[in-house]
Amino acid sequence: MEDKFGREIDYLRISVTDRCNLRCRYCMPAEGYGNLIPHDQIMSFEDIIRLVQAAAKLGIKKIRLTGGEPLVRRSIVELIRLINEIDGIQQICITTNGQRLADMADDLKAAGLDRCNISLDTLDPKKYSEITRGGDLSKVLEGIEAAKRVGLLPIKINVVAMKGFNDDEFADLVELTRDNDIHVRFIELMPIGHQDLGGDYGFISNQDILAQFPDLIPERKTEESVANEYRLPGAKGKVGFISALSNHFCATCNKIRMTSDGKIKPCLHSNEEIDMMGVLRSGTDEEVLEALKATYGHREQHHHLNEGAAPIDRDMNKIGG
Ligand code: SAM
Ligand code: SF4
């Protein structure tokens, strides 16, 4: 189904938990995260399945599970299996920090997972531990190998670009794509939610990164990609740039988001949220369908961050990226 600006919405991103086993400095505070959502307000599997069934009837074909960290949600493999049984859903993906991926990759694949995006901002174990406040780089690297082995392809590596933190590693990260069929995507640091970068690390635009790699050849833009994609000459993998701020991709935005407490966000960069929990827990199938359809009417033509709009209040771990 299309929104009022003629954009076909076929992608639903669901945050299955606001909990996480890491504490990335651009996403969550170190500790004492006081406003975790109480368990009874987190969408149950029944809530999620009802939502996806309605979404599939409206033409949603692709589901991405995110978080928090989706792989810390109990029985996530079972949830994927249930979603995989819903008519009309053609692709299931996750975005993960990779810490538990090596242990779970076989089961995830068997349950019907198609792809995964893995977040990895640095190839240096010390820096990885610092930015994630305690994460283990070797676990992510094992996770990437496991994802390759079981065929969760193509593997996309999400790199949040930060001046003063990983700008000295951009060349190494780009180089990863030469001999491996993986996509490295640079994401601009967004002014969202809780940030504690200590004033040391800062925003760097994708144009500035791209300018450092004159060899990169632009790829033809595909409908579904939010990244502007490039390739090193003869490389197996691709390099992508996701520029939410400096070059927004609203005109081709095909997705809606569901927060872990059951609210549809028609636009990532707007504070507007539409609560679906009531209807999911007590409405008829028809009412769920109508309520979801009505949220499409709230989609804006584009976000207003570049025009000085305030960043949204909700933390990234409650939205899922
Ligand atoms: N825990 C999973 C992970 O890290 O991949 C999934 C959830 S995380 C919120 C989804 C994505 O959002 C990650 O790639 C993360 O790097 C990105 N992210 C979080 N905070 C961000 C920020 N302030 N600016 C840009 N990207 C951010
Ligand atoms: Fe957790 Fe992902 Fe946020 Fe890092 S970016 S704290 S891994 S939810």
C-alpha cells in the first residue's frame, strides 16, 4: 500500500526489545539506564505476530528485527520461525551487534532468517571495547564468519563514522570489501537519544569520507537501498553511505517502524508515535488492519533536521535504527 506521497510501503522494522548486552556511547548511557520499558509493556510474540499478519495484508514484504539487541530477546529464534510462516513475508533480516551471532547463526538460519546487518565501528579490539563499553571484538568477527558459513547473505557491516574515533580506519574498512562479498556501510552519527561521546568524537559527513576514496565507482541505485553504493575496481563487496542528515533519503523511504512498546513511528526523525498496543491486545483482526493503515496517513514528506528541527527524544535502543 502507498502513503499519500505515493511511496509504496513494503518494509516494517520491529524493535523486539530495548535491552542490550552492550552500551555504545552514541546510543545508551553507561549504567543506571533508568527508563527501560517494563516487561508487560514490551510487545509479546502474540502482539508482534498480529502486527505482522496485518502488515503483510497491507503489502509489507520485508521484516527487519532490531533492538536494543534482538539476539538477547528470549526465544527470538521461535519468533523468526513464526514470522516466516506468515503469507506474504518474503524476507526476514536482523540488525545485530554480533556478540551472540556465532552461537545462534545455525538456528537463526534454520528458522528462516535471510540476512543480517552487523554493527562494527572499528577493527581495533581496544577501541571496540571502548565505544561499546565492554564489547568483545573477537565475538563479532566470529559472528561474521558464522553468518557467512550458514549463508546469511549478503552481510552488511554498519559503521557509525566518528571524527577522532574511527576516521583513521576508514581505509581498512573499505579495503575489507576488496576480497570479501560484504557491504561496508558508513552511517552518519545522528543526534538521537542518549549520547556520551565525551566531546572527543564528532560528526563527519559521508561526503567527507567519500572524498577520501577517489577510486570508488558508483553502483546503479537500486529501489530498495537507502545507501548510496560504490565499489572499488574489481572488488567483491560494496561500500555504502547512509546519509540521514546531509543527504536525506526520504523521497524513496519505504519503511515504517514499530517500537518495542508497540508504537508505530511513521518517520524515524519525528517524535510522532501511534500506539498500537491497545488494538493489538483487544481489537479484532479488522481493527488492527485499519489502525495500521491509518498510521500511513501520518507519514511526512521529509524530515526537518536540516532545517533546525530538534532531534527526537526517544533513545535509539528503543527504536532500532
Ligand atoms: N543492537 C543492534 C546493533 O547495534 O546493531 C541493533 C540496534 S542499533 C540501535 C541499530 C543501529 O543503530 C546500529 O547500527 C547502531 O550503530 C546505530 N545507531 C545507534 N545510535 C546511533 C546514532 N546516534 N547515530 C547513528 N547510528 C546509530
Ligand atoms: Fe546496543 Fe545496538 Fe545501541 Fe550499541 S547501538 S547500545 S549494540 S542497541
